[in-house]
Amino acid sequence: ATIAHGLFDPQFLKDWGWRIPFLLGFAIGGFGLWMRKGMVETPQFEKVKETGDVGKSPVIEAVKSMPGMIAHVVAMLVLYAGGF
């Protein structure tokens, strides 16, 4: 925001400047997708995938296997975010 205020006049920021963070986010997201496409899976995951032991919904499985830990983390995040 400080750089934008230093580079552009207030009218430009009001008319077009609010779009700049979205354009930067689009570029960063594209870069992230490009990087993810080039990454390889770990050998351990490849072995699990070959056996067909990969869960359909890892989030639900994590909540079912560790509900207390998940509740604790959610409570900490709520307290942290609620403080502001």
C-alpha cells in the first residue's frame, strides 16, 4: 500500500489501483500452479497409492481419528483471530 501510494496519484488508486493486488494474486497463483505441476510425489506416497490405501477424504479421516486435537487447534485459531 505504501509503494502504491508513492507511485500513483489518489485518483488512479481509486479508479484502478484496487485491481493491482488481484492481478498480483493471479500471477502468484499461476506461478504456484506451475510449480505444483512440476513437483513429484514422495516414494512413500507412491507406494501407498499403488496399494490403493489412499483415503477418499483425508480431512474427514483426520477429524474422526483425532477429534480432540482438531478441536484444540480450531479453538486456538478462533481465540487468535477473535482477539483482533
